[in-house]
Amino acid sequence: MRWIFLILLFSFNNLFAEEVNLFTTRHYESDIKIYKKFTEKTGIKVNVVAGKSKPLEKRILEEGKDCIGDIFFLADVGRLISAEKKNIFQKISSSIFESEVPRSFRSEYWIGIAKRARIIFYSPSKISKNELKDLNYENLSEPRWKGQIAIRQANNVYNQSLIASLIEKNGLDYMKKWLKDFVNNFSRKPQGNDRAQILSVASGESKLAIANTYYYALMLSGKKGKEQQLAAQKVKPFFPNQNNRGVHMNISGVGVLKYSPNKENAIKLIEYLLTPEVQSHIVNNTFEYPIIENAESNKLVMLMGKFKQDLDTPVSSYGKWQKEAYKLMKKSGWN
Ligand code: FE
């Protein structure tokens, strides 16, 4: 009798001998399906610890070598870089990362899983598309936009990444002057999330809004209620810098934790997240763009149209200017 028990115990243990622990700021019920499929294919069980970025990061730092986490999944490269600077990640490499993910969306410490653009939104009833012709981010400081731009607060990481990319392209001196003029063009004291900026354009309070692409599609989907859906329908996306470097891009991505107990499994799971089927699933929920070439985005995202992305400015360069960007933004009166 006893040996049967031992055999059972052994096989049960063996069943889940392989595992990977995913610390993530993504929380979609439907992601569970992805992980189940991964387990069926590889025998590696995926344990998910979901939470907000700050508390998860704090836990990882406090637990140090004892932390069970293998992968840390974060939105916005600003957060990935800030984690990298705290020495949370280890270097990773895989031929699949190199073949599937453009160089500008990865570093040796983290890799993009999905991408988003931070663009301009306008109301066609208030502005003709002609007025926006050839518009660059750089033009948003011009006096013709005085009192017309809605954007959220300076402490927001998406804004810091955008300004950091503009510093990388135009230099600090240019951006010091630019920021003062840009802040002068705000339609109101910055407040609310990205969706609130789009709502401000829909209501006619602002002529232009700056927001990430996926918030617009999320509003259009009706998942945020009828009111926001109707508001988004009054607003159109505009992709700036189309005659030069392209649109400011950002990523959601993952890094492997420094003390990852299951590093090999972690790499396997990340490679799995980069397969077309899983990519489509991931971006279908978040309304982001897939990071690989041959995966589909959500229909509402596709309807926003094709555009030129800035692939010349690596997202890792935002980290270089993140602190300086925030300082300059505050100094220019951006609350
Ligand atoms: Fe967001």
C-alpha cells in the first residue's frame, strides 16, 4: 500500500516539477487560457502573481534572493528601465527575441511584448484634417495651439517617456524653450487619465488631446460605457511626424528577475508570448499593437489606420532622459 502512495506522490510532484512564476501588472481572466496552453505544450506550470507595478517591485526588492518571481511584466518602458536601474533584472538572450522583436523594442535586460503609440486626437467637427497636415510633436508648442491642448499630469510615465524621446531627438536646450511654450498651450490644468483627455476633445473643451492609442480603442469598444463610446466616436486619431522619423512608440514588456529560480522556463514562456497566436490574444485584450510582424491587432485598432513608427529612436533611450524630462516639465509649470 505504502509504495503505491509513494508512486502517486512521485508522479504528482513530477507533474508540476517544472514551473515558472510570472509577476505581472496585466490582469485579464482570459490570459489564463494562454498559460494553460503553454502548460499543455511544455509541462511547465505558470503561477501568476498579479498586482500594481510599485507594490510588485517593492516585494521583489525586499525579498531579494528569496523571491520566487521569474518574469516581471510591466507597461511602459519607463517602468522597465526604472526596474532595470534598481538592478532587478538579469541579462537575457534568445535567437527568437532577435528574429521576432525589432531592435528598438528590446534591450539586453528586457523585451517588448506589445507596443503602443502616444498620439494626437482631434475632433473633425472642430478642426479640419488640413489644419493638421504635416504636424509634428515639435509643432505643438506653436502659438496657434494656445489654450487648446489636453494632456495629463507631469508625473505620468507615458508623458515622461514622450518628452524624453523629444529630448533625445532635439536636445535639452531646444526642449527647455519648447516645454514653456507647450505648457502655455494647455487648455486646462492637467488632470485625469488618458481617456479624460479624449473626453475633453469630445466635449469641445480642448481642440487636441495627447493619449495612448489603446485608450481610444478601449473607449470605442464600449467596455468603458456608452458615454465614453459616443465621445470617442466624435474624435479621430492623428499620427504625427509622418514625414520624418515617425510616431513616438512605447512598449509593454518583460524582464527576467535577477534571482529567477526557473530561468530556462522563463525564457520559454517569453518565447511563447511572441508566437502569432498568443500575440493576437494579448493585444486583443489590451488594444495594443503586436510586437511581432505577422500577428493581428484588434479590429478597432486596425481601423485607426497604418502609420510610420519611429524605429530609429530605441525605447531604451527614454531612460537616459526620464529624470531630466520630469524636472524640466515641472520647471515649465506642468503640474
Ligand atoms: Fe495605460
